[in-house]
Amino acid sequence: MKQLDVLFIEPNSAKEAYQELSHNFSAIETPTWCLLLAQSVRSQGYEPAILDCVAEKLTIEQSVLRIREANPRLVVFVMYGQNPNSGTTNMIGANKLAAKLKESYPEYPICFVGTHVTNQLSKVKGIGYKEDFGSWSDDIPKLIINPPERIVPQERINVDLPGYAWDLLPYDKTPFDLYRSHFWHGGFVDENRTPFAAIYTSLGCPFSCQFCVINILNKESNQDNITAADSPGIRYWSTQFILKEFEKLASFGVKTVRISDEMFFLNKNHFEPLLNGIIEIKADFNMWAYARINTVQEKYLDLFKKSGVNWLALGIEAANQNVRLGVSKGNFKDLKIRDVVKSIRKHDLNIIANYIFGFPDDSKETCQQTLDLALELNTEMVNMYNCQALPGSAIYLDAKRKGILPKTLQGYAFLSYESEPLPTNSMTSAEVLKFRDDAWYKYFSNLNYLNLVTSKFGDKARKNVETLSMIKLKRKLLGDL
């Protein structure tokens, strides 16, 4: 029997990253980069498979046994996560599983995304390796980082990344039934969350936010002072090419879809024909997509709604304009935020507003301004993050120079027990974390918000939100045991 060529692994870090939220409330998303890479190597004549430890809820021991059963020539841990921001978080589970696999079956070569196996490692661009690879001496091996390989250019994206290997995903009874959308995406009702899929129609972002690591995919230099913010850019799959992927999802019975593009509501030459094509499919999707306050154009909102985009995610981040400018987020004013939110609602779209507490110029007063704005806007959903030094971001580089990085991988996870947000110029890490957690509870237990949920999604949804609001995350930094 032909041996499997490569096994792409989505490691399971859910318990450490999301604590009690991992049981019912966090999403289980289709592993985008496992799917893209599997389809890519398959197009070159190799046989891939996917082991999604998250979707199948596998323990470390179960995962090792499954890898043994697959018996691949190469084991690849895919570390990007649904967003590149979550790559560091996924390292939690990957490190544990890789160590156990090497202990149990050392004959399997292991690599992480971006590495390749060859006899002449020094000549392969874009990889990192240990100088004494394969030996187990007591000496600490030297880590070698080769010059980066070129990224897939726009003109070859359809060729080198030719779609998604949807057929390789695990399922219980029907395709995609192990995957579930974000809680809010299904209107805060569990039965609306599956079958679910996430899909990119473009890669990268043209903006250079200091706290973001999205554009690490575009990085073309290994110099220490080069960050994701230095590599803005966006590449698009062609309209007809990506429409075929939406048609495949529809044929699998998928209704709930996340458009994962970091900036989908940006280029009308891309989103307009694509959304019109989705309308023609008549798949009745329930979708959400990202936008920025300064990219939303009201004249296209009816098109978004008609195609099935029922939610728009807005990166507001901070209420104070000076705080936003300090991290290159944008110079849009509070009045513009209110106007955009109003126009989106006028066209019957729901809003997920993203906020971050703890930017370098944040104080307790400016954090309160952000919370006050969130309560005033009262959007159908909010994400509230603490500012983390995500590896690859400009903020990470500054924190590294100051010696204030998290001490563990769990420290980089927004919702983990060991989460360590950055201190600001006037707030400690503990103060930032406490403000974020208190703000989250105030929002989701706020009567105005609960009434909004009831009016838009029903009594059952409200009860589910009330249950969600009662889950208190434990935080080491705040003295929780």
C-alpha cells in the first residue's frame, strides 16, 4: 500500500487558550491553511491528509496514535491558525504533541509550516533548522534561519494555492458537522452554528497597524527590525476560481460561512463580482466579513445583505483618536464611527465591533472612553481584547527591546489563565487585564444589550447570552487559583 506523503496537523490548544469558553461558546473553524496546503501538494501529485485535533477533540495520546495509523512520510504542524494572530497560541498544543510524537515514534520527521525536508538544508530558502538535526547529543543545537523564499506572487496564486481540500476534513455523520461558527454568528443559538466553513478570498492587508501580525505572510526579510507592519500587501484569488469553492461548500450543505479576508470590504473590483456570483448560486448562505470604519461604502451594503453577508466586523479598537494614531490604526473620528454604524444598521446588517484595551498610550480614562463608546453603540456583538505583544508585530519588537514579553506561550493568548497583556505608559499589565475582563462583563450583562439580543434573536438567544456572561475567566495575573 502506498505510504501517505504528508499529514497536516491542526494542534489542539483550545482548553488552554479559551478555558471554560472552549466547551460550548468558542468556534471550531475549518483549518484554512491545512486545507490550502493539502490542496497545493495534491496538485503536485503527492498524497496528503489532515488531522484536525481540535474538531475531533483529540487528546495528545489519541493524536499520536492517529499519526501512527496514518504513517506519513512527513508530519507538518500548521501554526497559522484561522488568523495568523493565533499562530503563537497554537504553539501551546503543537509543542506538547510534537514532543510526545518524537518520544513515541522518533522516526517521523516533524516540521512546522514554512519548513521543508531536504538533504541540503543550508540551500533551501525559507526554512529554519537545527545544525545537528537528527542527533541527540547533550549539546544545545544551533538554530539556523535561512533567507526567506519569495511569497506566492499574485499571478500564480490560483496555481500555487489551487483551492481547498474540503474532502479531507473529518466529520461525524455529515460533512462539516464537527465545525461550528462563532456563537453570535448563529444568532446565539447552537443549532444554527453547523455545518460551518471559513474561507479566504484574498490574503494579506494593505494597512500597517502596529499591533497586528496579519502581514507576517508577506514578510520577505529575516532582519530583526522587520515586522508585519513593514510588509503590507494583498493578493486575490480570481473571482471565478473562488466562486467554485463557494459552490463546493453549497454542495456539501454548508450554510454558515465566514469570509476570513482581513479586509474584504475594500476593493470593489474584487468583492462586487464575487458577491454577485454568490447571489447567482442561490445557496442562502449566512456569512460575515471584515471591514474598517474608513472602508465601508453605504452604496454597497444592500449588495452585501442580498448575498447573505448578515454581519460586518468593524475594527474600531479604541475610542480615543490619539490612541488609535499611536498604533497606526487610522484617523477616523468618533462621529464617523457613529455614522458608519448607523448606516450599516439601516441596511439590516449586524455588527461585531472589535475593541482593544491597553495600547501604549492608553490610560484608565481612555480605556473607559472605549468602553463608553461600546455601550453607546450597543452593537449586536463585541470582541474585547487586551493588547498583546503578538510575535511578528511592531509592538512585539518594541516589547522585546524593553524586556516585557510574556513568559510562556499561554501568556500570548487573550483568554488564557496565564494571559499577560502589555503594560501601557500608565497602566500595569494586571490593570489592563482587569479592565478588559470587567468591561466584557459590563457589556454582556448590560440591560440595553440584552434587550437588543431579545428583539433581534429571541428569548432563547438572550438566555444563552446571559449564561455566557456568567462564565468568569480565571487569571493568574489577577491572583486566581
